[in-house]
Amino acid sequence: MPMQIFALETNREKFNRSFLSADEAVILCVRFHPFLLLTRFLLACLSTAILVGVLWILWIVGVPLPWLTISGAIVWFFFIFLRIVGAYIDWRYDVVLLTNEKLVVVNQASIFRREIRQMNLENLASVTVETQFWNIFPFGVLCFDLKEGTGQRLSLTYIPHAAKVASVISDALTLYERRRTGWSGREVTDEQQQSMSP
């Protein structure tokens, strides 16, 4: 059931609509690849194994079992379990939203913290793609270069089919620029034809 929990809005449609003005339309909505969650889960499993190993060594040394059980459970809950929950929330509710006016990057770090970065398409200079994990998996790094004076470069990892996403964003940038300047392909073609005629 969709609901609002502190800084977390679980109703994705309602959340996406909150960024749109009257004449805006969503072109693309991208979530991060599940491999991002898998890497964090495997790291949590490794941390759990290390914790169990440390507790086992302490038990062999002679520390009472009830003390180890309680302290181990507390450490696991606060330093491992909460990170797993945070990783799931981060993966599930992080989104890259492209409209015909702007690009919105949502980083939902936890139920208490959310960072939203909105960039007008006029401030984007270019979008590029970089491979990740030797391009073995179907995701990559999406990089946004901003025009001078509008901010720093933004790089997003674990973007599914990053090359296709970059192509859609590049097309949206081109259409936005044409719409903003009132340019149409036919007018330029006519001008080119006139300049080529003797």
C-alpha cells in the first residue's frame, strides 16, 4: 500500500508527478540495476561472516555465551541489518527521471534522508556513457557534463542499458534546443538548398 514514511514516498506515480509543471511530460524513468543491491547484500554477508568469526574466537577464549549473543545481535542489527534495509530503500526508490524540460535525479538514502537534484535541459552540455565491470553486465555509467558555471559533472553508476538511456537523453536535449530556438529541420534544409543553388 503506497504511503509516506518520513522522507520516503512509496507512491512512485505521485512522487514523479510532483516534479512536473502543467505542460511537462515524462519521457523516461530509469531505476538502477539490481546488481547494485546484490553487491551491497554480498558485502553485508561478508560482514556477517566476519562478525560470526570474531564472536566464535571470543567464545573460544572464554567470553560467556549470553554476552556474545546479546552484543553480537546488537552489533549485527545496527551495523549490518540497517545497512541492508538502507541499501534496499536506496536501490528501490532511487530514480532518474527525464522530462521534456529537465532531468531529475533522486537519491533516497533512507526513510529519513532524500536528495533530489533537478537540472534544466538547457544547462546540460552533453551526456556520455562509460563501461562498468568490463561491460560484462547490461549496465554502465551515465555521465552528465553541465554547461560552464552551472555545476559539476554528475556520474551515475549501475544504469541499465546506459547507451540506450544516453541516446534517449541526447535526443531529448536536441528536441529541447530546437523547441527553444524555434528551429525546424525543414527550414534549415531550405536554406541549405538556397545556398547550394547557383
